[in-house]
Amino acid sequence: MTEKLSDTARKSLIDPLVANGWTVDAEADRIAKTYEFADFTEAFAFMTRAALWAEKWNHHPDWSNSYNRVTISLTTHDVGGLSSLDAKLARKMDQIRED
Ligand SMILES: C[C@H](O)[C@H](O)[C@H]1CNC2=NC(N)=NC(=O)C2=N1
């Protein structure tokens, strides 16, 4: 069952993401990050890989792409805020980015 993160869970799940460049929009209860790649091909390859995980986990990013940049915003629409799924997808995106 997906639920909004508790204050304790935010400390353990969201704080490490913030240390890794994610920002928190407290009002919208979202996390965001922009990745910059060498070119469009690299950016789109990242999106393709991330999209497969998003579909596998049935948890989808709000994102946009402009040439070599991918701007990502994560929240859980079903609960109206951050859930553990957002942290899980953010960690996966950081991992894909480093591959
Ligand atoms: C019906 C479907 O399972 C839901 O709408 C899923 C799909 N992907 C989703 N993605 C995100 N980010 N939040 C959701 O609440 C969500 N819900």
C-alpha cells in the first residue's frame, strides 16, 4: 500500500537524495533534479532506460527534455505527495546516470 512519507521516512529516504542534488518543493511535495548529458542521444538513452523502470514499477516521472537536459519532477499522484516510490525511482535514476 502506497502512502505519504512520514517525517521519519523523509529523513532516511529524502535527505540522501538532497545530498545528491535533488531539491524538495515542500509546497507541492515533490522532488526535482535536472541532469545534463553530452548530447541528445545520451539524454534520450537515459530516458529510455528510466522509462522501463518506471513502467515496471508502475510509477511514472513528470519530466521534460530539451536537447541534452532532462528535467525530472517526482511525486505520487495517488497520495498527493511523496511516497517511497519517488525515492526508489530517484535512486534508480541516479544509478542509471552513473552507469
Ligand atoms: C492507475 C495507475 O496504476 C496509477 O495511476 C499509477 C500510475 N503511475 C503513477 N505515477 C506516479 N508518479 N504517481 C502515481 O500515483 C501513479 N499512479
